[in-house]
Amino acid sequence: MNKARISKSRSRNSYELGGTYELRRGPWTLEEDNLLTHYISCNGEGQWNLLAKCAGLKRKGNSCRLRWLNYLKPDIKRGNLSPHEQLLILELHSKWGNRWSKIAQHLPGRTDNEIKNYWRTRVQKQARKLKGDSNSNNFLEAIRMFWMQKMLENIEQKIPSPALLSSCSMETQSFIGPSPVISYQGLPPSPCQTKPGNMVHNSDNNSISELPESVTNLTGGGNSLEDNSYYVGLPSYDMQELERQDVSVSGSHMADVDWFGEDLGGTIWGIDELW
DNA sequence: AAAGCTCGCAACCGCGCCGCC
DNA sequence: TGGCGGCGCGGTTGCGAGCTT
């Protein structure tokens, strides 16, 4: 691939290759889509530069590849990401970082481009609002502590299921697990603020008490989490106390940014599609 | 009503890896 | 073994639609 030979023309929608062969760029037309779809249905994918020529498309091979993979491929899912998918993205991103294609492999029908866009538009927006860096430990910690828990809670409300947590991977379960038990004074903790091991924080008297079985079931009792003693004995944090204090959680210093104050309340807590 | 702004997403770019010759 | 081309990936850009002022 001789990049030096490719020169952008003045036109937004085309550029020249070797001064003679003009390539189209910009939005794809219906006709181009049809050409590409028809060619691939007859001849299959691969050899994208050759494919582009043979199909009569004045596009770069990679452009054809992207159009097919991100838009035309029959099994592509369109529309909003479900809470489950969002949760999975958060989980996998925490594990692999910006390995979008790897993350996409675990979301059938979703493309790396779509996931990348989701992360950049939704997640990074929250980071900006929090005056933080989406890759910073602080922000990832906040996601882990609040966003993912809240998302689980949201899923739980929409699809009440005793097996909710077991529908998440073990990675998610353990990922969310080490978060401190958080509850506002006077408000009972939601199921997802409770922890396997059946313990719940009572902020009124700052004590830990056992959950009734009905609630235990919602938190995934009966699955493998039941045996997870990892949660037992975790420190409990009171939200208002955290707001007052300069606290460090799990080694991340949380005082530099207003992670627990107005910003968090107005952004992460307020994400429309979640609650 | 219209101008300016913001957001979401399709598409492009540049780079690195790999296989082939 | 070095050059070349194909491919895939992550980062970035640009545009249209919707929203705000």
C-alpha cells in the first residue's frame, strides 16, 4: 500500500489515486450499498481492494470493508444498546481497555465502531462532566462503584429476575463486588446495593445486618455468588460521610474531583436512559 | 423564526502486524 | 530478508439532526 500515491483532492467526496483513478468518499449511496451487498452475497468477503474494483465501486477496499462490517452485514443489530449490553461494555472495558474489537466479539451484532462511539459519546461525556479523565482510576472507580451498580439495579427493575446476577459473567459479579455498601441515611439500600453474603448496611446506626431471604434471592442467592465470602467484612461507607470527608477508596484518592458531590448526583445518577 | 450549539454516529485516517514473493 | 500489499484496529473527523437561546 503506497500511501504517498494517495492524495486527497479538493473535493470532499472524492480523491485521486495516481492522478487518474478517482475514488469516492463520504456517505455511501443506496446504489453503492446494493453493489457491495450483491457482490458479497455472490462472492463472499475478503480481498477488499480487489472486491472494490470487481464490484465496480470507486471506493478504497478498507472503506468497503467498514461499510459492510459496520452497516450492511445482515446480522448487525441496530438501535440503542440494552442495559445488559451497556453493563457488559463497562465490564469488558474495565478488563481490556480500548480493545473495541475484542469487546465487540462479546456483543453479538454490535460492532467495534458502535461500542467505541457509545464509550466516547456517553461514558466520556460523563467523565468530562465530572471534570475527569475517562481513563483515570478515579473515574473507573466511580463507574465501578455507582454506574454499574445502578445499571444492575435498573435492569433488575425492568426485568425482575432472581437470576439477574447470575446472568452477568463472573467477571462482572466480582468486578462490582468489592464496592463498599452504600446507602443514603433513612433510605433502604436497593437490592443491588446489597451484597452477596446477605449483608446490608444500615446507615442509621452504622451497622451491618442480614438481609431477608426474599432480598437475598434478588441479589443472586443460590448461584455461585452465595459462596463468595469476598464481600463479607468489606468496609461500609456512608454517602454523606464520604461527601464530608476526604476519602480514599481502594487506593484511589477521591478528593481531587468532586466524585461524590453535585456533579455525580447530576450526571451519572441522572443518565436518562438508565433511570 | 432563525442562528448557534450540541450530540450521535458514519466514515475516514494512520499505524502496525502479518503473509507472500 | 526486505519490500509490498492486505487487513484490522484504535483514534479522529465531519455532518446532519435535534436542541437551545
